[in-house]
Amino acid sequence: MSDELEVKELKSSLIGNCPTLFLGAGFSRDAICDSGTMPTGKEICLELIQNFVIGKVNQKEITEMEYKEIEQYKIRELCSCIDDMYGGKTAREKFLTERLKNARAKSVFNNEGFHGYLVDYPWKRIYTVNIDDLVENIYENVKKSYFSYGLKEYIPNSIGENMMLIKLHGDVKKPDAGYIFSKDEYNELITKKIDLGLMAFTGELYSTSDIIFIGASLDEPDFEYYLQLYGSLQLQSNKNKLFFIEPYPSLALKQKAKNLNASVIEWTTEQFLRFLHTLNYAPDEVKKVRMELNYSKIFRLDDIMHIFKKPYESSIYQGFNCSWQDVFESWTFENDTLILAKNRLEELIARKSTTKCFCIYGGSFSGKSTLLKQLGVYLHNQDYEVMEYKGGYINRNVIKKYINKTDFSQYAIIIDNASYYYNEIEKMFQDNYLGKTVVFLCASRIYYHNRKKYYLEGNCYTDFECTDIITDSDAKIIEKKLSDKKYLSSLIELPRTKRQQEILRKRSIVSLIIDLTYGKGILKKLKRKMLDVSHLSRDEIRLLLEIAIFDKADIEYYPMELFNERYGKAVDLAVNIDIKNLKIVDYIRYDDQGLSLRNSLFQDEIIKKNRQQVYGIIKELLIFISRYVHEGNNDIWIIVFQSLLKEKKLSDQFIFSIKEIGNLLYELKDYFENISYYWLQLGIYEQQNGDFAKALSHLKFAQHIQPNSFKIKHAIARNYLKFANSQSNVSEALVLFDTGERLIKELIYSKDFYIKKAKPFSISCYVTEKVKLIRKFKVDVATKELCEIRDILNEVYKSEDKYIANAMQDFYKLLCYLGKQSIIRISINSPYYNLMSQSIQSNEDIDVLVESI
């Protein structure tokens, strides 16, 4: 590509893609500071030698030969050497602070300066390895607002109006946090959980935002590491573009750019900034918010349609994920489930509220993600502005801003794997969209949908169960579609009626797709193959097990970021359809968001075959992601963390013993000691272990981190109640129960909007434990108190809530035991009548409740 074309591409990126800026040491060249002109890398080395090393020569502490060796050191080795000589780094850091602080641009008015042109572009994020304060002073000089983040400081996922400056190696304005210069400091940066800036920069690599590097050599090990990571990305349909601005690019930089498909533009910093100035880029509000939308990985369907492939041949019949183009070009089946879902969606839309939520729920491989896109296209055809969220963190402020600044009257936001975002969606119900219609289309696994949907209840919301069962009418539709698309495979030999019978016999679309891909009887063949996966590489087997563990834990997908960092190009995901030579892609499917299994059969077989490795893999994965897990975030890493660490999941799904769960939790303590959810799970474990005192200590620590969490308040109250019922002495039991009762009633009678939503969890827990106490210790209870219990149960009763139903059953048995049945009136419409007639079995343990929230 010629320089002219590269510059044209750079201009296109600046105008249309809101690129991120990365500044290296070369950027500050020609600026000034209190100590004179800002030094280059070589000059700062000479000054360090002058101030710290020459005296050692004069004092004969090092030889002339050693001095000449030191003269050749790059800044990392030199700083390490200085630190060792002094037995510390305080003096060296003080020198760097004084030398580089108060950096400022020369005036642009006399044509001497150029750094001031930096503010002529609306940058969203600027990363820098420079510790000087040049960028800050440029912005302050023209009174432009910005946020600055240094070492060890938490960096928000969201972006706002103001530029965010991330100081990767330290900041002269915050010298107490230290700097990254010596080899030891670099090593700690890359290997420890302090590199929050680099974690944020990793997110840039996986985003759709282009990145422009200025004055960035390949000398920084952390920078080189992340560029290698970027180069290893196998799968990212929206892979961004890298630009290197470098007047005299080295051969190494040119080769690196070639490997990364990046552009090298042989400009100085001055040339780039003057180009930026002449660009005179001033996007309107709609343009800016659209760029913010893309930056947040929320993509407009209209934009996605512009990059459809021509000609297009779908891979959906080979078991791959459904794409938007599959729906638009009629590769999907318009079966009975779709018809029912459309009808239910129309009923929801007809309701008066302007903000609505339609939740599809189903098991893995039930087709819910395909149905989600089909309904999205259905709304698109009714003039809805459709957007799809494909990120790891949902930015509701950007969604609100986009809706309020654009002219559409109807919007649909598509969110797959949505249950972990129900709390955010619930908040969006409270947002003001200026009277416009906003429909959230969501899909979730059954387990988490049922346990998180209380966030949505009370709003304009409905849910719809998606199943993969093929009906008689479906079989006819599927046969016609396969015939039209010339994808009948082995069915082509059969007459139409026989084809339909064979399709119906498959029972599920997943089973049908696998047969179409590999031939009849493939499931049996694959099951035999799964008993021995030794033909796969060690990395492939390990990855397969990790994906199976994610699926078992009801995590919708194995994040592509995790795949790229753990395996990169070591695992080939090239498509293969040879049953005699199965590869890993024959067991998985993937898109740019992540990987998942092709069939639930694989999950059970893989885990069963590798049962002994599951504990170690879960521990390793949790340790690996610990650097991404931060208190207060609600992103993909929190989802993975909570799903893999959930005490009940470990017990029920992975059949871990109490001892194994305890070992895992305590082995992870150093990695998650600042995360409230970790201490919550540790408290639940100790509770299960019967050590209520220790459980309370852990739960209190969780509350110290997250004081307002209902989940933790509920767990503490429940711990007192269960502790009471574990006692043998009635007086000790009553003291403990009184405390727990007071705490849980604070939740039951709370006026807080979100606590009120979770009231059924607290009521069912309280009633169950209260009944246990009364019966175990033969406690006298006043009729007034029994009536109070009756009333709070009636207030939250829903026939589908099994926990409340079980609590009512226990309560009714208590009334029979006490001879107080008369306080309730049983009619044919009474919930107690239904409970009695159905003979619902009492639920003796509701520990699952805290897990449900």
C-alpha cells in the first residue's frame, strides 16, 4: 500500500471510527519542562548515568570496563543497575519526577509548537507509557476536561464525554504510586494484578476501535507482549486497524507491522498533529454517539447489513452459530416456535408501557439465540432501529444517549446471555427515553433466568420458553427449506414424505444438523469417538474440557479473549468435516464473541472422561481470570467468576465434595481477597460445613466490601437463623434467632425498591427457619405472630414460586401441629387448598436462595 493510501485510511479511521491513541516516549520530544527541553530516551539515560553512575567510577566502586558496559544499557537495565547500587530506588524516582514534571507544549501561535494540536480531535482514550504530564497540561491549558488514571487505579469500562488518559508506567503527578522503568518493575507489571491499565489496553485490542501509535518503540516488554497477543487473534470479525506513526521506522517495526497487517506512516509527531489540525474534525452529536455505541460493542443492525458477504453460503447447517445474514437470506426455519414467539412479542408490544422486555429462555442448544435474531429481523422489518450488544460490559448510558439523540421512534436492543444483565435492564426501565418505544429482546439459560428474573418483575416484561423439539408442521417446513437451499445431504435419496418422517424422527434440530453435517448415525459415532480423544493435541483436549466446564456451569460462551490469551494459534479452528479425522472444530462452534460446544452430549462425555482434571482446571481458570475481576464490575469476567465459584454449582453440577469446595475457596483467597462475592461463597461453604461462627466472619467481611448488598444482608440474617436452629440449648437458640429475625424483617419490610423485589427470598427463608425453631424447641408463639406470617406469605404468593409454596406448606403443617388452622380460610381458590391437594413435599433446606440472587 502506498503512503497516500495509508494516509487516506488513517483519515477514514479518524473520521469514522473514533480511534484510540497510544503515546510512546517519542511523543514528548520538543516539548519543554521546568528542567529545559524534554529529554529523549537516550538523553534521559545519559542524565541518569551523569547523576548516579559517574560518582561510582570516581570512588572506585566500579571499574572503567564496568562503566563502559553500563553506558550501553537501555533504560530498563540502567534503572535496575542504579537501584541495585543504592539498595533502593527512591533517589532515582525523585530525580525522574523533578526532571519530567510540568511538561508543556510550545506555543502553536508562533509556529514553533505543535503539541497543542492534540486537543483538535475528540479522543475518547489516550494510553501512554510516558510518566510526564504533557498531555494533562495541554488539556488544562485550553480548559478541556479529562480523567487521568495511574498505576493500580481502577479504570471504568464506560466512556463519557471527557477524554480518559491512562498512564501505563506511572505519573509525575502521583509519584507515590511509583514508576515502571527497571526490569523488576516491568516483570511485576506483566505478572501481577496491578496492571489495570494494560488490562484496559487489552480491551482496546478486542474492540472495534482502531489504535494509533505515536513515538512507540518496541522496547517496552509489556507493549510487545500485547502486540504479540493481538497478532495471535485467530477470530475477530471486527478486528481493528493499527497505525504506527514513526519518522524512521526500524526494520523490526516494519516487520511487526507487516505481521499485524498494520500501517506504518513515516511522519514525525509534528506532522501527525498538524495533519490532525487541518482535518478540522468536528462530528455532530449523532455521529459522536454512534461512535460511542460501537466503542461499547453495541452494533446497529443497519451497519451490520452493510458488511454482509456477497455471495453468501451459510454455515448454520454445519452447527455454527446463527448470523444476521442467515436470517435475512432465509437460512433459518420459520417453525412453530417462531410463530408462537412472534405472537407473544406482539402481545407485549401492544401493552401501554413505552419500555418493554421480552425474554427468551431455554437450555443450551435450544435455538434461543437463533430465535433472538429472527425476532430482531421481525422488528427491523417493522421500522425498529435494531441494535445488538456483543460486549463484556453493557453501557446503558450510551444506549440512553443514542436513543435520545437520534430520530427513530422505535428501538430494539438485542442482548444474548442476558440474565446477568437483568439488573441493568431493570435500571433502563427507569431511564427517560423521551416517550420513544424501547424493546429489549433477551435470551438466557433456564437456570439463571429463573433466578434473576425477579429484577424484571413489576415492569412491562414477559418471558417465552424456547424448545428445540421438531413438530409435524416443523418437519414439513424444514424439509422444504433444506430442499430449497440444496442442503438435504443424505436425505436427498428419499421421497419427500420419507424425508419429513426422518426429520421428525430426529426430534431436535441439533441432532438433525449433526446428521446433515456428518451423515446418518453420527451421534453414535461421535459418542464412541468422545470416549477417546487422544487423537487431539494436548492443548485441544484441555480447551475442550474448559469449554465443557463453562457449558456445565451455564456460562453461555467461552470468551474469545480467554481463548486468544490461553491458546492463540496453538489450537487451529479451521473447519473440518471428515468424520474419520475429527478435529476440535468438530466438537465446538464459535463466533467473534466466543466458543461453545456443538452438542450437550459432548459436555457430559468430556467431563465424565476427564473427571479427575475438573478441579484443577476450574482452579486454574479462576486464577487466570483473577486479574480481570474487580469489585463493582458487571461484565463477562464477573459472570465467569461467579458461575465457576458458585458453591451450589460446584456441589451439584461438578459433584465436588465439601472438602474439595473448601480447599478450592481457601486456595483462591489471595487472588480474590477484595471481592465481596468470594467472601459470600466462603461464608456459604462454612455454613454448609456447620461452622456458623466462621461463616458469619466471612459474610461480615463481604459486607465490609459491599455494605449495601441485599444478597449479603440476606446471607447474614439467614446465618443467624440457621445457627439458632443448630443449637441444642433453647436459650442460646432464641438469642441467635432474635438477631436473625430482626435482620431479616428489616429486609422483608424494607421500602427500598430493589430489596422489595427480592422479598420472596427473605420471606421463604424466614418462614422455613421460624417453623423449624418452633417445632424443635416447642416455642410458644402468639396468634398475632402466626397471622403476621400468614399475611406476608399471602402477599408474595405465586403458584410458580416453589420456595414460597414450600414455605406455605411448612407453615400449614405447623398450624395443624399447633391446632391453629382456623387463622386461615381454605377455599377452592386458596393457595393452601392447592398445596394440600398437590401434597407438595416440604423443602427442608433453602440454602439455594442466596445463590438465586
